[in-house]
Amino acid sequence: MRRQPSGTRLLKRSDLIRIVPSGEESIFSPAGEFLRVYRIRQATTTEAGTVTYGLSSLLSVLENLQPTDPLAVTVFATDGWFGSFCSDQADRLVGFVLVQRRSPKDEQERLEWFRQNLT
């Protein structure tokens, strides 16, 4: 099993690619919307058996922000990890979530789970 990277170690990897936003400018949305989305993600990842790192901490931070506070998310990927990083308008990190990528076999099992449980 590969060692879990910290958020900052992930951002220093040579195989890092930026997925979202695709342009240079961040798109800001209200913190309340991020809280709603990440609560759903927590429920679905738990149900699907996906291990996340940092999600509980991010939810705690989001719960303490004003629902109208503007936040942006930037998503990065490496060959083994996905990372979503939330920041405020001053470009300060609010929190992050890391998810380890699945093997092709694991991904197939996940797709089967979704077919059985969500269709």
C-alpha cells in the first residue's frame, strides 16, 4: 500500500496535473453550496467504501463559515491520487480532500456497485 501524501506533498509531485478550473481564473461559489456538495460526497464515498483524507476536517471548516462566503475549488491529480483544494478569495487554503485512485479492477467493482445500487 502506498503511503498517503499530505496535501502539500501532493502539490509538489512531478506528475501533478490541474483538472479544475481549466482556465486560469477561479470560479467562486458560496460556502453553503460546497458544504451541501461535500456532505453528499461524504455519504456516497462512505457507502461505496472509498477512503478519503481531509474530508471530515473540510466539512468542519465549511460548517463554521458563513453560507455566503465565496470559495473556490481547484482539483489536481497525480498517477495515484486526486486532490480537491478549497480556498477563499484571498487565495488562502480552507481545506482539502485527498482520494487515492483505484486500480482498474477496483474501478470495475465500483462501477458495478453503482449499477446495482443507483440504477
